[in-house]
Amino acid sequence: MAINHKQILANSLAARFGRRRLLQGAGAAVAAAGLPTVASAAEGGHIKLAWIDFVDTLDPHFTSYLGAIKIHNNIYNGLLKVEYDGEKVSFVPDLAESWTLLDDKTHLFKLRKGVKFHDGEVCDAEAVKWSVERVWRGTPKSPHAWKYDYLESVEVIDPLTVKLNFKKPYAFLPVALTGSTGRAGTIVPRKAIEKYGKDFGRNPVGTGPFKFVSWKENDSIVLEKNPDYFEPGLPKLDRATFLIMKEASSAVAAMLAGRVDGMSNSPLQFINQLKANQSLVVHGEIEGNYSLMAMNCRRAPFDDVNVRRAVGFAIDREALIKQAFFGIGIQAYTPISPPMTGFFDKNIAKSGRGQFFDLEKAKAFRAKAKTQGAIEAVILTSEQGQYGTRVAQTIVPMLDKIGIKAKLELVERAAWISRRNAGDFHMLDMTWSADLDPDETIFPEWHTGNAWNFSGWSNTDFDKLVEQAQVVLDVKTRRDLYVKAEDILMDEAPMAILTHMPEFKILSKKVKGFKYTPADSLDLHTVSF
């Protein structure tokens, strides 16, 4: 074992995520997970959750939506999982019993013995290899394939040992291998996918604490207890129903009336009302996210960098937070957010970096634009997002001050997604959420040609910097690379960055054992009544 390499990476991970450790032994993994001992709360029960988040598919390798991922994490497991101690995020073994670094490019995973998928298929090294390769180079291509760009091979050493060999060191790997935020590390069964084909997303099979029962369109998703789950004593609940509600106000009314036991999220205008209710608990902190107004760099007028720069400096974020976010959230200057403790600059507001409100600077850039006089633009938005149309409505009069006459085009969520993916927009009101590392907060969204680079922006210097940051393990060096990359991104302004926000989970006080993590998850593993 190359101890020097292992120590280098371990030190890097510890610096990035604080209380991070590479665990060996099932006992250590369970202890580190902080699982509750014998609880006074009642076993069993049926939890009902109002679900206002969009759910696209229950196939974890093909989703891009947190509304689905929050459900996935109750059906599936990853090689690793996310843990939060109230201050720092860490990654610990999950399906893996231990994780060993043989050197800075070679990762050895010892798997738990006796784990089975819900259909009875054994979850062993062959299953892990097949699942990883499905994301890495499967057909159709997974939107999470980029997380394995540096993967060279997957080796089955024995039935419970698998080795991942990378071409280069890969600092983002711990996030990629989680069963929730990473998705690429979520382990799925080959037989079930071959049985259901493209319909697997409607017939999910995992190893997790809950098994899939049904999905009724625009009505509900139902899960039931997996009696053979590998974590002793879990889950505690017998059943979970996710009640799909298009109208957030209806979900809030059901929550306040006690007709449901929890909500996946809530529009900000209801948060104070929910917090004031003595029978509820509202969980939420500033998470790894950012809201933005994306601009289409492939289409006039936003193919002009000076128009984009003008937009970036024309938006008064303080006023926006008050009006559109009900005073909840903080101004974002760049995409890197507070939970990324090794990378977030607490003094960025005083640094002069990034985007901020400066109307004179906005007007100066507007004066340099190729198109003078009034510019007409359309902001594509949907009422079904968490923030509705308030962000776009608040920004419209701000853009008018620099001669951009913007109007809103309100479409259904499905049409919004389709047009976003096709690049059929001028401006796009959106958010990125559940990011735990700078790599996932800027690489797939802004690197040239990536599937989530909806703005179509391209800069070779930026690309080189974020590519280099993926394979450097030293935190300070990575931080310096991301500072340079962000400065390019913010200067060329394929987006106007707006805010970092809390993501809320609302639960009845009778719900016990919920463990909040700042990754927009709602895990029911340890929950009871």
C-alpha cells in the first residue's frame, strides 16, 4: 500500500469536508453514521408527505431533479453516503463496508456481505461493476457519465471486493460515489433493468430501506418497508406515501391542518407561517446552491458579452432577496456557496470579485454593446418552480434601466424543461441545488459542450482550469484554480448569478429521528413516529 498517496488524499478530503474519514469495518461505519440506539418512539407507521417537487424518473442514473433524488435515496444505496454533523459534511461507506486508497488513483471497496436488491438479486462486486459501467459508458448515455471521465477500469477482485482504477487523481470522487447527490455511485440491479428496460424508472429496484410499491401519475408514489435492509433496526416506518401536489398552497394547507406528516419543500412566502405553527419543525440552512438568470450565448442579443455583463451588474440583489425571496437567502457573488467550507470566501462581498449591483458599470457595458437602442428579450419561466415567477418579475424593471425590454413567457414545467434542453430561450430563470463540491457546481453547467451547459457558453481557459481542479488533491491549489475559473465565468457572464438559499424540510413534531443534511435530501431511514 502506498501510504504516502493515501495520506495525501486523506488529508485533502479532511481539509475539504472537515470531519471526513476513510472507514474500515462495518462496526466503524455504523458508529460513524450516528444511527440511533433503541428509541422511545413507536416502531412502524405510515408517513404521508406532501411532494411539490418535480419527479421525472426513479432511475437514479438518468434524473436531474432533486424532487426525484430525495425519493431515490430511500430506495437505493451508493458505495458511499453523505453524513452531516451540524457543521461539516463528510462521506462514509454505505454499501461499501470499507474504502481503502491503494494510491491516489486506485480505490478498493470491500462490500457488505449478504446485501440483496429488493427483487432478491445479490448485490456483489459484479453488480457494482455493472452499475458503475452503466453510468460510465452505457447506452443510452447517462447525464452523470462525466463523473467517470477519468475512470480507466473497474475490476472485480472477489465477490465482495471491487477496485476502481483512475487515470488521474480525482478529488470529486467521494461526492460522485454517494447514492444521493452523486447518482453515479447509486447501485442498481442488472436483471431488473434488463427486465423493465426504459420503464425501469417507473419500476425501481434498489437495496435501500424502502421498496417501491406504486406510482400513480399526478397522484402519489408509495414505498413500503424493506424487511431485509442491511442496517440493523432500520427502517422504522412500515410505509411512506409521497403525495404529488402541483399547488404548493394546497400542500401547505394540508401540512397546517395535520393531514400530512411532512413536506419536501415550501415556497418561501409560507415559511414564516409554517415556523410559527407549534406542531411543526422546519429544517433548513443555506445549502450548496445558487439561483441564476441564464442567458443564451448562441442567440442575439446575448451572444454579445457586453450585453451579458450589463445584465450581471444591473440586478439589485438586495432588493431581489427582499421582494422575490421574502428576505430569505444571501447574495451570491459567484457559484461557490457557504457549505463548501474549503473553498467559499467569507469575505467575498468586500473583495470586488464576482457580480454585484453597480448600475453605472452596467450602463457602461451596455454602451459598448453592438446593439444600441432598445433590446427586446424574453424570460422563460414556470410557476411550478419553488420561486414561481417572482424572480423574473422583479428583474424585469431592473433590466429596463439598461434598455433591455424583457417580458415573461410562462410555460408548463414540461415545456420549460424541453425548451431549456433545446436551448430555445433568450433568458432562463433557474436554480442549481445540492452541490457539495465546486466541481459539480460549475463543471457540468459551464464546461464547453456539457449536457447541462444550457447557455451554450464556451471558454477554453475556463475549461482548462476546471479540468485541472478535478485532478489536484491539494485544497489550496484547487481553491486557487476555482478562483481563476470563477473570475472568467463571472466576467463573461453567461448568467447573472443571484442568491444562495436555504432548502426547507417541514415535518410534524410527532416525526422523530430525521437527520438533516445540507444536500436537499429527505431520508426516512431513521424516521419514526
